[in-house]
Amino acid sequence: MGTLEGTVAFITGAARGQGRSHAVALAREGADIIAVDTTAKLDTIPYPLATAADPRPRPD
């Protein structure tokens, strides 16, 4: 049983980077995850965003 069993984490930006790593880490500790992200291009963000082809995060 993980230390976060019975909790829910709502994570934005969950397809890549910090959002993804936090989602995976929290899931490994037993949290239920609500993960959201977008594949839409945003003019205010200068780096590549997630794509629909990116793999889904899965806890080991």
C-alpha cells in the first residue's frame, strides 16, 4: 500500500516533462490520477508541446 492510497491528484501538463514525472511518481505511491494536457499549438509557448503520438504515462 502506497503512502498516497485513497488520494486523488489533478495534474495539468501531464503528457510531458514535470507534469508527467509527477503523475507517474504520485501513481506509484498509490494516488489516483486525473491527468490533462493539450495538443493544441499555443503561440505564447516557445517549446514543443505534447502530441497525440506521445506515449501515455504508466507507473511501473
